[in-house]
Amino acid sequence: MRQFRERFPIFEHTTYLNSCSMGALADEVRASMIGYLDDLERDGSLWATWVSRQDEVRRRLAQVFRTDPTQVAVTASASAAVSSIASAVLTDPRRPRVITTELEFPTVGQIWHARERQGAEVVHIPSTSNLGIDMKALDAAVDDRTAIVSVTHVCYRNGAMTDLAPVIELAHSRGVPVLVDAYQSVGAVPIDFPALGADFLVGGVLKYMLGLPGVGFALASPATVQYVPSITGWFAARDIFAMDIHAYDPAVDARRFEGGTPVVPCLYPAAAGLGLLLEVGLDRAWEHSRRLHEQLRQTVLDIGGTVVTPAEHHGPMLAVEATDDHALVAALEGDRVITSCRDGNLRISPHFYNNADDIEIVGKALQRHRHLLR
Ligand SMILES: Cc1ncc(COP(=O)(O)O)c(C=O)c1O
């Protein structure tokens, strides 16, 4: 992985372990942003180029998720993707129920609860002691009034990874579609979308996918063709350039979950980041970061720290209990070790560009600030 690490200049001066918040910037991602300005300066208006850039991002996302580009919608954020999906699945008054969890990122909970004004009923399934989904409670909750089951893949607060297969199986056995928020795993954990069998999967490119803010996405399986969003825009039309103001004619593939003009400057770095990720390979990246995750867990335990993330099912991020999480992040930053925190936990998130030395460095820094660990 050394040859890839060299393409991230931040490692020349900083121990960067915060990919769960924002990925490190690669040389080619930086250059692609400048490339956007070069294109604009040289050619002026670039509508056709922009559509083709969006399609390039779509194709690369399809490659990452081992699916077809027709199952990929490129959006401005994960929130935009979830909102569009929500507007499509909550249309039948006989099915007002949304079954979700206690592990969601705020945007997902908020989008579902925003629908209560139109009659939605939102149910949160409790977590088990090892931060999984309480399957008994899920079994009791999913009924014939349920419109969707909405679950997170990896929890942004504690790093626990949900076993999605039984959740999808249970929902599908009752004819209920499943939305997976995989923002905390995409780009780090290999996901085969067709094999997973979820109906929808949302995420964005700015974390483990090495892009910048401004590009999210939704994957929509062919089974979702009956769901048509009312949160929409002209880039979701069957023919973007038909320019028809007298009819709504959405694309029949996943593109119908798109909206207006994409955040064009960010499509360039999204394509570059995804290109680099595909060059590394998802399987190889995950194998590497899983090893670092285990080294990190042992390092924290050796210091006498408390790891929150379950050992048996986890994503790329390791959460550690802190007495004052913000003070700990600031203290580490003073040592040029970049992490983040949520909910009282320190979050340390290695990716393929990190190495065993980074883990040793963060371990030594944690030892120095031991008083801030619980
Ligand atoms: C798990 C998860 N879901 C959703 C989001 C929100 O994504 P966006 O800001 O693109 O809507 C985030 C952002 O960090 C996240 O970590």
C-alpha cells in the first residue's frame, strides 16, 4: 500500500486517521478539481461534458458496487437521495409505517420524522447489548402497514456493523422494501449490491471514497421500479433535454432519484477518487484496514482503554470511550494526530493509506493523554 500512500501529501506531516469524517486528499483528486476550472476556462459552457462527467461517476460507482449503472443515481448528498426515496415510498395511506433503528445518522431519522406531517408513523427498533438490531422487535414491528425498513450499515457513533442479510430477509418475506444507509462503510467495506438484495442503498463519496463534499448517491434495484419520487428535478427526467413543462416523465432506471443540476465541480474529484479506489481494489483495501483495526483495538486495550465497537461485527472505524471526547480530539490534534468524536466516543478510522506506524503513533499519543480515556 506504500505506493498509494505516497499519493496523499498529508502523511508527510500528519497522522491522519479520520476517514469516517472526511477522506484524505490524494494528488489526483486535487488535480481533478483544478481540471474542472481548466475545462471551464478553455471551453466555457460545458453542459454535455457535465452530463458525461456524471455518467462517469455513475459508471465508477456501479463498478464499486458490482452492479449496473442503470441502478445508480448520482445526487448532491446522501440526504438528497433519502429524501427522494422517502417521497417515493411513502405514498400509500394503507402503508404509513417506517421501521428504522436507534443507530441511524440524524439525517435519516429526521427525513422520516419530517414525513409525520403527512401521516407517516416512525418506529425505532432498539439495539441489542452488542449494538446489533433487536431482531425480535423487528419481527414484531414489520407488518402489512409498513412502507419501508430503513437501517444503517455501520453506525457513525460506535462503529458497529449491522448484519443486513437477516433484516432484508425478514422485510422481504413481508413484501417490504429495505433502505440501507451505508455512508460509514462505502469505499471501505466491499459491497456487492445485487448479492446484498437491498432495494435501496445510499451513501456519498467524501469519506472512504476519497472524493469531496457535493456528491452522494442512491442505488436502486430493478425491484423498485414501482416507486416514483415526487421530490425530483429535470436531471431525473427520462430525457433531460426534452425540456417539457407539461408533463412529468421520470427516468425508468435509478436516475429518477436524481434532481437538478449536479454539483459539477465535485463530479471531477468524485470520478478521480473512485478511480483511485478501484485501482487499490475494495477487497484489498478492506483486508488492510481490518488488520489495522485489530492492531488499534489491541493498542487501546493495552493502554487500559474501553473499546465501544464490537469485536465480532465492525466497520472501518473504532470508537473508544473518552471522559471528554472533544478535549481528547484537540489533544491529539496538538500531536498532529487527526481523529474525531461523536457521542462521548473518540473515533479512529484507518483506511488503506494508513499503516502500522500510524497506529503506533496514535497509541503513544493516547498513552500521553490517558487521563482523557475512560
Ligand atoms: C451514516 C451517515 N449517513 C448520512 C450522512 C449524511 O450525509 P449527507 O450530508 O451527504 O446528507 C452521514 C454523514 O456523515 C453519515 O455518516
